[in-house]
Amino acid sequence: MHQLKVLYQHILDNGNVRGDRTGTGTIGVFGYMNRYDLQEGFPLCTTKKTFVRGIFEELLWFLRGSTSNLELTEVGVKIWNEWALETDVYEDRPVTIEDVVSMLCAREGCTREQAQSQLRLHLAKIESLEPFGTLAEAQAEYFGFPKTVRVLKGSAGDLGPIYGKQWRSWPTPDGRTIDQISEIVEGLRKNPYSRRHLVVAWNPADLPDESVSPQQNVLNGKMALAPCHCLFQFYARPIDSATRADIASTTIPGYAEMSPEDTEAALATVPKFYLDCLLYQRSCDAALGLPFNIASYALLNTMMAQQVGMLPGEFIHGFGDLHIYRNHLDGIKEQLKRTPCKLPTLRIKRVPESIFDYKTEDFELLDYECHPAIKFEISV
């Protein structure tokens, strides 16, 4: 893609040398934008080989609302491995009354009501809580149960409340959750001109503490990694009648020979809108992350357009901190020497019932040619 080469050269020519969270060091700029017309081809990086299946699998994983890396590793995608919990993590916590009730039910085969009745009967026999600290510890001692309980604090593969959680289950103060993706689909169908077709992943309550490891953040109930692509918005752009007629003439067999009545009926089947998508990315690793992000949101835009009866329009990519890690500079310079290949075409083989029903095998890239892969080390 020509836009990528221009972007890389802009960073090299105008970038600021800065330190960063990972300690690697970067050269970068603040504030930049690229546009990709999805009618001209699928914007996949061609100056190096891109892990296409990883892009498809990750986006579908986000859309499922998953935050478990195990779902990705099971299909051979390891791009989140550095941030996930490697094993189950347990902790011992003080016993609670509910724990004692459950242990009584399990040991004596009684109901919860019967166990609670036993606790009330023996409460009077506990003369003082002073040796125990809490009523629960006293009850546990009386019935011969341990005063601490081992519980699962984090499961292997956990990443905390990252993208999938925020996209599909944004928590509200009253205990509900909001499925932002479902609301977008419904909104575009019912009110295409709304200015509220946006999804946010930047939830300050769930942001990680940068002073501890990603895994410790997960155990603390936080995100393993703060969202980089943190807000995106859709825009329904009307297609004028002449353009719709051109589309009909190239996509509907025999359109040119149809009668005026049949032409009008055929034209009614042509979408009335292009669907554009604008992404704001607060932080972008230009070598490793950027090709993934462009293709991922171009795919999401295409899927969303298909679901709401529109045509994929433009993907507009806006950046905050756009940077190249210092250990990626040689690879970027090698890419700049290469001539971009023609963009491939994305074919979606079927129209699923919902945005959540796509599978990796539904996507096919036609005529994808690229230069050899370049190895970039990830900074965590």
C-alpha cells in the first residue's frame, strides 16, 4: 500500500525520539490520518507478508466478546501470549458463612436451609469470637472446617476486561451490560444518519496499572493491556443515483437490456449507502500492529456493511501516538525499498444471520501477492 510507505517515511522524516513504557525506545509523531477506499481493494500490507488468518481469528474473537487467549492459541494464533496468564492462579482467602453453609451441605447431604438452621443452633455455643476473628472462622472451627478457602483467582489464558468485554459487555453502574456491537447493527438499520454509531473500548475503570506486569493486572481485575484502538465510528454515506446505476450495470446480469420497469426493480436491489468507518487509535506500533489494525477494521467495516445492506466505503484511520520502535527501524527501511503489490480482493462467501456468526472460512483473499516476511520483535 502506498499509504503505508508514505506513513513510514513521514515518521522517519518528522518523528520525535522518545522513551516508552516498554523501555525499548521509539521514534514517532502525534496526530496523523490515512484513508483507504475499500472499493479499490482490501488494504492489506504487501511490502511484507502478513499473518492474514491471525487478523481474521482475532477480529472474530473480539466479536464473540471473549477475553481468553486460549481460544486464540487453540487455533494457532499466539499474538496475545505475552500478556495472558500462563496457568491457573489460586489464592487462599478467609472462610465466609456461605463457604461454611456449602461445606455443611456437601458433608452432610443437607439443603442450604438445613445447614443455615444448624449454624443458628450452634451460634449460641460460641462464647467469644476473640480467638477466631470472624463469625465465619468460629463456625468453621466448630464444625471442623478449614478457616481459609482456596479459590481460583485467574484462569490460564485470562487477559482481563479487554476489547471483547468492552465491545460486547460494557458494565453499567446498575449491574447491566451494554452490547455496543449489537446496538451499532440495529442503529445503522433503523437510523443510518445518526451521529452515534460508535464503539468505545477505553474504560478508565478497567485500565491497567503500568507499574505492575500484565499478568498481575489481570489478577487485579484489570486489563492486561490498555486498548490501543480505542474508539471507532460508522458513517452511512448516500450513493447517488448515477453511481447506483453504474453499480447495477456491472453487478446485475443483463441490466443494460432490461425494460424500464425491470431496470427500476433491479436498481432497487442496489444498496443506497456506502458505510465508512473511522478509527481513532491512541497508540500504534507502526511495524507490527499497524498492518493488523488496518486489515482488521477494513474487514469489520465490510462485515458490518454486509449485515446492514450497505456497501463498504472508506476506512479512515486516525492516530494519536504513531511510532516505530527503535529495534524495528531496519525492517521498516527494508520495506521502504520495496514496491507495493496490487491490493487483493476480499470475498465473503455467505451472508450469516448476524455479525456474530461469521467464521474464518467465510473469508477469502483473491490475488494476494506480497514481499517476503520481515521479523519484528514485540515489545511488552
